[in-house]
Amino acid sequence: MKKLAVYPGSFDPITNGHLDIIERAAALFDEVIVAILNNSAKKSLFTNEERKAQIAPLIKKFKNVKVDFFDGLLVDYMKKTKANACIRGLRAVTDLEYEFTLANINKKLSPKMETIFFMPSEKNTYLSSSVVKEVYQFGGELKDCVPSNIDKALKKKFKK
Ligand code: ADP
């Protein structure tokens, strides 16, 4: 039976840190779905459609990765897609508390649900979508931290 993993997140926007995790998951699972959370309560810089269009060309090189949206509970999306595990990234101990809570709540909701954590390479450890947005907002650029389509999209969004 094929092993499917769901990698949920905001991806607002996707960074090299997310891609680092996707690459690791793609090497271990038969199939990976990058699942963009449709969360109207969380204000995002890019729309869901923009995020999906940004991610699509970046995952083309992985034959077993696709991108999708989901809303509502992650456990319901995982049941719908018959996923075996949920993938999350751990940058530092600071991520642990939040991720630990999330993984435990999801297990409470769906006892069979496994969360698997991947660590990125050291260079991506300090990288987050929020830090990237903050830098571009004030006219800076982080070309080593985001793919070139994201660098362009951020500059356009902040009209650099
Ligand atoms: P969320 O809003 O769900 O935290 P994000 O898009 O910020 O969504 O992140 C999705 C997942 O990817 C989270 O598990 C987060 O810890 C992980 N992640 C984000 N950036 C990195 C990075 N630089 N290295 C490793 N994991 C990361």
C-alpha cells in the first residue's frame, strides 16, 4: 500500500525551509501533499490561489509531490485523503511547544494520526515566512532564503 503524507501549513509564502522539508518527506514517502490551509481568520499576504500557483512550479521536480488546499480540521482532511502521516518541520526548541500541542490535539481527535517531524538543514533553521515578509516589507531582500519566483512576488507585493 502506498504511504501518503500530508504537509499542512500556511506557506505564506513558501520558503527554502519549507522546500527543505518537502524534499526530505518526498524521499521517504510514496506521495506527499502540500496542503495549504484555507484559514479566513488568519490574515495572509498572498491569497490561496497565489500560494498554490507559487508552489506548483517548485514541486514539479518531485514526481510524487502535489499541492492542494484544505479547510476545517486537518484530521478530517487526512481521513478524506487516506493519509498515513502528517509532516511538520522543527526548526528549534521554540517550535516544539506549539508543534507538541498541535500533534497531541490531533491525536486526541484522531488516535491513529501520526505526526512526523523533520529538521531542516542548519542554514534553514532561522528561516520563517514571517521573517521573510518583514524584510521585504521594508525593502530588503533574502534571495538565499526564498525561490526566485517568491523573491519576485514579494517585491511586486511590496512594490519595490
Ligand atoms: P503554520 O502557520 O501551520 O505554522 P507554516 O507555513 O508557517 O505554517 O509552516 C508549516 C510547517 O513548516 C510548520 O511545521 C513549520 O514549523 C515548518 N517550517 C516553516 N519554516 C521552516 C523552516 N525554515 N525549516 C523547517 N520547517 C519549517
